[in-house]
Amino acid sequence: MKVEVKKAGRPDFILLGAVCCLILLGIIIMASVSFAPSIREYGSSFSILWHHILFGLLPGIVLGYVLFKFPLEKIKKFAPIVFLINLFSLVLVFFPVIGISAGGASRWINFGFTTIQPSEFLKVTFILYLAAWLSSLIKKNNEVKKNKVFQRANNSPNTFISFLIIIGVITVLMVLQRDVSTWGVIIVSGIVMYFLSGVSLKHMVAIFLGLFGLLFLLIKLVPYRFQRFLVFLNPDLDPMGKGYQIKQALITVGSGGLFGKGFGLSLQRYGGFLPQPISDSIFALFSEEAGFIGSFILVSLFILFAWRGFVIAKNSKDQFSKFICFGISLWIIIQAFVNIGAMINLIPLTGIPLPFISYGGSALIAELMAVGIMLNISTKTS
């Protein structure tokens, strides 16, 4: 049975509504949890919130609207160029003056009045590039099956090697930046898109074996990552050191109860007990203030986002649009549940932000750009 999205020519209002609700919840919780850090660091109650809005939300809405109106065929045409520019920007972070390092990681480019994190935009540009490349391979392939959601791409060794080279370049740049969590989201989304193009099973087995092997090395060879993994297995191993954040996160989530303490009434935000309250750990504080009910609504909104994205992909008339919607939906849902899972100790701490909610201009801009493209595609479905 075919799932109807809406009348052709109109954007998917359910997807748009889910995103608007996520953004609204993000602003509310950001206003609450950023209050104390704003006072400590800037002497003003809402400095962090206003920075989040001015350098994240507003430019994200503008660029998202531009991409909503931009012709899809031109997006496909310029996707490789934009992807290459984004890769070049990942190199710029290592240059003195231009690049900025913090905590031993080089991830930001300095623009004087603000900074950007190129790896956040790579989530969008890589999906666009991969969608354009895979859809072009499918178009050239003689073995086309019209009755499938995804037609088959070329299974030749050249295609497989080309894909490995692409993810290899991304891997080198991201590992040098010490941003393995973002690398994981990008690579997993890309591999699933590659799988959906109909590649052979032996290629996928080889990719996953190589991925798990590389991930094992990245964890084993870098002490702090290995310690995070050990703490995940036993949070009591180092309760005042590496295990401190997860212990405090679990306390924060549990203290919210069913209905929460109310927005602005978090005890953890005032006490400063929970590290990274406006970014990595924001879900824990949201759970404390909104409780289980609020957390359930937040998780449901992410599920709704993914569902609408998959529906739009299924109803899209061309392979390029299908790949984009599947890729973006996977990226957002994977990142959301990695962040939430880390806060409730289902997976090791990753340091990855919660989409549409966490502080970070680059991340929010990239996410809203992706939403603009998805809404653009939804106007072409029926």
C-alpha cells in the first residue's frame, strides 16, 4: 500500500512541524541551562542563548529557506564542488591563525566575530555528493529494476575502490582532528546509503569488517577513548574522573521523575555538577526539567522526523532525492540516539551534540540546511 505524503507542490508540513517543535524545545531548554554559564563567563543572563540564535538559528533558517527554493538539479550539479570545498576547509583547521584548537582537538576555523566547525557541514555535503554519485551510477547501469525503491548501482571493483578512497580521505581528516564521534555518524550514514544502492554483499562485509577493525584501533590506541570504553562497562571504575560525567548524567536524568522539576528549576545546572551542560549533556538536563513525559515527547519527535524523511524518500520520483532523504534521516536519527544513549549509559560517551537542541551554530545551521533540502524534495512528491 502506497503511503501518501501530501498534495504535490506543498512541503511536508508534518516534517516541518516536527522540526519547529524540536527547535522550540531547544530554545526553551537552552534558555534554562545556559543561564548559569552565561553569568559565569559573560556576566549576562542570556549571552549564550543569543549567540546560539544569532549565529546558529537565524542563519540556519535563511540558508534552509534558500535551499528549499533552490532547484534540485542545480544542487546535484554543484554537490561535488561543495563537497571538495568542505574537504579543503577541513584542512584549513590545521593552519596557524586560521584554525583554532581546544582540548587538543583542531576542529574550528576562526572568522574573527565567530567560528565555524567544517566537520558539521560535511554531514550535509557528503550526503549530497554521495547521492549525486550513486544516482549517476544507477543511471548508467544497464541492470535497472523499476519495481524497487532503490535501483541498483554499479557493482564493479572500480566503484568499490572509489567509495573506499572517499571514506578513507574523510577518515584521515577526521581522525587528525580527533573527532571520531562525528566521523562515525558521517561514515555510518554513508555506508548505509552505499548499501541501499544495491552493492554486492561481499563488498558490504568487507567494509564493515574494515570499519570495526579501524574503530577498535582508534579506541585501543588512544588512551582517553579506551578509558571511556572501560568506564562505560563499569561507571564505578573511576567515579571522580572519567566516570564522573556519566554518573552525574544518570543522576540528572533520574532526578526528573515522571513530570520533571519544571523548566528553569534544574538543580544540576546551578550546581555545575554536570560537565558540558549546553552541548553533550543537554538531554540529561532536559530530562531533569521535563521528566520522563518530556523526554518521551522529544524522542517521539526525532522518530517522527525520521519517519517522514523515509516516507518522502519512498515517494520521491528520482534516485538522487531518495538518497538525500534517506541519508539525512539516518544522520539525524543516528546522532540523536547516540547522544541520548550516551546520557543513559547505553553506549559510551561520544561528545556528540543532540540535533536541533544542543548549543553550536555550525551544527544547527547544517541541520536546518538539510531540512530545507528535504522540504524542497517533498514538494516534488505526491
